[in-house]
Amino acid sequence: MSNRIQAVLGALDDDQPQALERLVAFLKIKSISTDPEFASDCRAAAEWSAKTLSDIGFEASVRNTPGHPMVVGHYQPKAPTTGPHVLFYGHYDVQPPDPMDLWDTPPFEPEIKTDPRYGEVIVARGASDDKGQLLTFLEAARAWKSVSGDLPLKISVLLEGEEESGSPSLGPFLDAHRDELKADLALVCDTPQWDGDTPAITTMLRGLAFSEIVVQGANRDLHSGMFGGVAVNSARVLATVLSALHSDEGRVLIPGFYDDIIEPGQAQKEQWTGIADSARSMLDDIGLTQSAGETGRDILEQLWSQPTVEINGLISGYTGPGVKTVIPATASAKISFRLVPGQDPEKILKNFEQFVRSKLPADCSVAFKGSGGSPAIVFDLGTKQMTAAARALEDEFGKRPVMMGCGGSIPIVEQFKSELGMDTLLVGFALDDDRIHAPNEKYNLSSFRHGARAWVRILDGLAGAGD
Ligand SMILES: [Zn+2]
């Protein structure tokens, strides 16, 4: 370890009490983005963030949008650097604290408490998501600047205030400030570690496709005594079609569904198999005993690198109280797909529509409504930057990071890719039991400390990795 890193890490450790004071001050601001009553608090959080960036040495400002403001900061190193220009993204807004009566202490009066498992934790709305997480990066930058008088990379910062309410201003803002915000690599600190001792980098996100199918039989609903046995029943047709989507082994039977999939590498699969036991506890938690995914695949593979088709809703016939002996003329289902790298949402939907049509009996027709989707995202594990980040995390935690997938999508990552052509390094220090979006949200002080230390090492690693 270089003397420089040692000095920066030392400064970070010495400054912990002050860093914690800054976190407490940030958490006291009620920046609830979804409720217009807190608009001035959101602005206060934006101003607090811009001032914090300025104190560190960034050129920072609060930028108005039709919604809550953005905060943008830039730092141009004085010394020449060969590393990438990075754009750090975080969000200063928080979820509403409701239901209030389930909080043990008020959500905007941060308290340090002792957790039997993790030691000291800070409890407040936003402690983990995302104020604590984003401050890990700013504290790392602060320590770096105080020790060496400079930062090792060109760093831009974008902090948003509408992440918890759908980010309506983000797309237009990125579009309007493309040249200012475009960097070589985005850094986002809003994801979890694997567990309390094991860091993680999220390297793949499943995509999404969706459609609603409406099956039509007779031209009107019919009496089951007068027409039963003769007239086709749309609900039965729909059930037959839907039940043909999967084999008994849980494999999707739509032709071509798996054709273009890019499977993760062997080393990746082995790492996931090695940690599959701890992943199975997610089933206990929801009252299940076994995975319903494809037979013969490990649970993390099913969750991260295998595609799905799910029935999200079904509507047909009479669903009110009592009996009504009707043969429904129409039946509909809302369907969605989680897609993996290689799958094209349009092609998947086209094959799905063909598949449904091929299963329809005479006299039935089908309409498809509201189709759309976005592809999966996967980052190259072999880049110099990814390697440098993984090594930095290993140096800090003494354990190799888990290269995680994410079963859902993270819109900002898609927008950085599509609007600015940038890949994102997703490194976070939250834990699944941080109770984000729920009462008594907490952030472990060890996450806060290790997170900042890890960012110091990542910045150093990136600076040495070249762009
Ligand atoms: Zn968040």
C-alpha cells in the first residue's frame, strides 16, 4: 500500500466523528420528494449538498428543474492524471417515513444505537438510502483533498432529488447537459454489499418486457345453461394458453426464448454456487421451501442470469359475491418478462404473440395491448477499471467482492448508458436488512467507515488503471 493511501485512510479514520456529525446534519433535513409539502426541505438538502461539495473543493451549484433541483459539482485535478473522468451519482431525497407509529425514534432525529449483530448503527430515514451511502464517497474525496491538496481523478458529481418519486426531471436534465455530464465511467453508491463482511459489485441487471393479452370468444357473455358445452369459454382458452408457457421443469416454452442468451462465465457461476446456501434464506423469509425456477439451476443463476415470464394479473368472467353462471366472452392477462443479456425485448414479444396465436382454437381471437420493454445490462468483468475496483474492495474488506446480478432494473444505469453512452460501476455498502423505505431505517457505522475507505482505494485504483 502506498504511503499516500495510508495517509488518506488515516485522515479518514481520524475525521470519523466529524463525518458522523455531517451525516447527522444531512439526515435531519426532511427531503421527502414525493410530498409537495416538503419541497423547501428538498431544496435545503440540495443546498446542503452543494455547500458540502464546495467545502471539499468542487465547483458546485444547485440547478433548478421543473421538479426538485439537481446538484452538480466538478473537480479538475491540478496534477496531470491518466485515470478516467468519473461521474458520481447519488440522491439526496428520501422516502416518506410512514407509518410513523412504527418508528422507535423520530425518523428525522438521527440516533446512534447499538445493534446486537452489527454494533453501532445510525437510525433515521435516508440513513442508508441514500444519504449515508452517498456521503461515503464525499467523505473519501474530502480526506483525499485534505491530505494531498488534490483529487487523483477528474470527478463530476450529480445528485438528484427525485429518485424516490420516479425521476421525472432526470432524463431531460441529462439530455440538456450531455456535454457537461458525459464522463468515462459513472459511479453509483446505492446498492448493497453481499453480506456484513463481503463487498459486492453489481455487474448485471435484468431487462423487462411486458404485454397484456385479451382473448375474445363469443360476441357477448353467455348463460352457461343455455350455451354451456357448445360455446367456447375465453377463460378456459386463456388458462390453456398460459399453462403452455412453462414445462414441468420450469423452462419457458416460447420458441426461440433462450436462443440469444449470453450465459455468465464459468468462474462467475462457480462464485454464485459457492454462496447459494446463504441466498436460499430468501425463501424462508417469504414462507417458501423451494425455488420454482428451472430445475437443475442454482438459485442465484435463476435470479440473476435466467429469464422469466410471469403472469401478473388475470381478469375474466364474474368475480363478485355469490354465483353467476356465465361463460365469459373475454379473458385477459397481464404478462411480464425479466430478460437477460442477449435477449431483445421486441423479438421476445413477437415470439410470445406468435406462440399465443398458435394456441388459440377456432372462433377465438387475441389482442395485445401496451407492449414495451428494455434490454438487460451487463458490464464487462475484464476491464482494467472493473479489475481495479474489485482489487480495491478486496484490499479493504480482506475478501473478494461478489460479482452480483440484480433481478430488477436500475433506471439510472439504463439512462447513463442510453443518454450518455457510459457504463456504471455499482458499488454500495448497504445491507439487505437496512430497512430502506421502511420504519427504523439504519446504516451500520462500519458500512459508513468501510465504504468511505473503500472509495479512497477505488479512486486510487482507477487513477492507476488509466482510462
Ligand atoms: Zn436509493
